[in-house]
Amino acid sequence: MKFPGDIRDASGSFIETPLPGIPRRTFLAGLAAFGAGTLIPGCATESAAPVRVGGQPHRIDVHHHLIPPGYLAAIPRQRGGGKPPVWTPAKSLEDMDRNGIATSITSIIPDGVWFNDVALARRLARDTNDYAAKLARDYPGRYGIFASLALPDIDGSLREIEYAADVLKADGFALMTSFGDRYPGDPAFWPVLEELNRRKAIVYTHPLTCCGNPVAQWISSSAIEYTADTTRAIASLLFSGAAARFPDIRWIFSHGGGVMPFIYSRFTRQEASLQAPERAKVLPNGLEHEVRKFYYETAQANQAGALAALLKVAPLSQVLFGTDFPFRPGAEEVEGLAAYGFTAADLAAIERGNALRLLPRWNV
């Protein structure tokens, strides 16, 4: 039995690194709860690979990347996250089937589609979204679409919203957390947020590295900066007033909301420091109201400390299952959540039920 702290080497073999503080008895109890929660019907697999872990496919993965053909050759620089793994539909479906994942909602890998070139961004967004739609057609029931938008290109993003929503029938939209030194709450982006709000859209966000890495000789920039950039994106939406101004956007934040749950008291102090007129303008319903409305997925935030912190600031109803495939295997997520000791009902909500409230068409 492998523990949720285990990681894999380049060959896929486990490197033994058990998480401290999680006794084997607790882990096995979590697995028992997991087993009790796998009776939710899911769609049948389209892949020949058998389901080897997790029973009948039922999980809904909201953090599942794709790499369209030609994408890597088209982008003008090496990815900020380093060399990407090989991605194919076959590898994706194999991991889904192995880990009881019925449906994955796909989104582009970082660095997304914006490279300071409007024409390129529009082409990458359209090619990515068309490819995601092709996957959904080729493997019915297995893939949904978080369509890429080419912010900060406002006109191009508005056209892509219309195309992805009305023609491709996308489930929602994917944004990076930052575009250079600009974040989603920037008032320059509000025409796009206004249209997303009008459509009551789901907007999934994925972090980037924006600020360099002075400790690069010891640790990758994504290990620290990804969680920090998600936190900056959340702050931009809250304290610019965008979250309150566009209340019908359903925001999903990767990796358990980054470090926001750990520094939540700093956010509340910032709220308290605002003069009453400013507070009424940007946070008329209060900070807590907005934070508890957001959704958070658990890829790479499936260990006890991250989950405990997240559940102190957000209700379990807002927590979604995510794997970060192909950068992380689905087994890591399944085992990590099982080890936490959720009740069967709570685990079922995270793995499927909460997503179905956002994405009812996948209740098949």
C-alpha cells in the first residue's frame, strides 16, 4: 500500500516519502470510507483500459490539462513550468480509468495562450478550444471543456466567449491567474467579467509564476509561486470590488486556493483597515461572504494541513476534486483525500456531488 506522501520518479516508480502525522490506521480507515462512497453511478468508460483503482468511474476532475497538437511548437518561449510531460488522449484516459474518474473538464497547460501577441493569442485560444471540443466529441461522456480566453485582449476574449459558449457548448472558461503584472480583478478586464457574469459562467483559474525565483537553485518556481499567484488573483478580485460587482461568476481556484487559507487573517485585517465608504464599495457583503462563495479544487492540496486550512475558511460544499494530470497522477489525489478521514458522504460530495451542482449535465 502506498501512502499519499509518496511521489514517483521519472519511471513512474514510487519513492517512499510517507506523510508524517498520518498513522497507517487512519489511512486505512480513510480507504474504508472511500470504498463506502464509491456507489455513485458514473458513465461507462470509452477506453479499453480496466478500472484498477477506485471502483466504477464516478469522479469528476476539474483540473485536468490538455496539450493540443502544435501548441508547444507555436508558443514563443519555453514554458515557465519547465518541460511538459508527453500528453495523449490514451494516457489521459488510462489515468482516468485507473482512478475511477468518469469525466475530466479539460484546460490548457500553463503558460496558457497569452504571450504579448494578440494575433497569436487569438489563434492559440481558438485552436485549443476546438481541440477540446474534438476530444469531447471523440470520447462522449469523458471530457468537458474549460475554454481558454486570450486576456488581456478584451475584444478577442469577448468573441471567444461567444464562440465557446454558443457553438462549442463549453462548460466554462479557463483563465491564468496573471498576465504579466495584471490580475483578473484589474478594472481593464471588467468588460470581459461583465459578459461572464451575464452568462453566469464558471471560470476556472490556473496559476503562473510572475515574480522570478531567488531560490531557484534549491526549488522550482512553481512550487512556491503557483500558490502565491493564485492568492494574488483572489486578492485582486476581492479588493478591487470585482468579486462583489460580478456576483454570478462561479470562480474555481486551483490547489486549494493557494496560500489564501493560511493567510486569511491578513485578508480580514485588510478588510478592517478600509474606510467605511471604501469597504461598502468593494466588499458590500463582507470578505467572508465572497471567500465562502468561491470554489476550490484540491490538486496538490490534498494533504492534511492544506485541507484543514481550506475547510476553516470555506464550506465543504465548495471543494472540488482535481488531479493536475498530466503533471500529477490521479492516484495521488484519490489516496490523499481518502487518507484525510472524510466521511463517505463528504468524500462523495468532493469527488462528484459538488461538481454536479456546477455542471449538472454530467449527471449521467
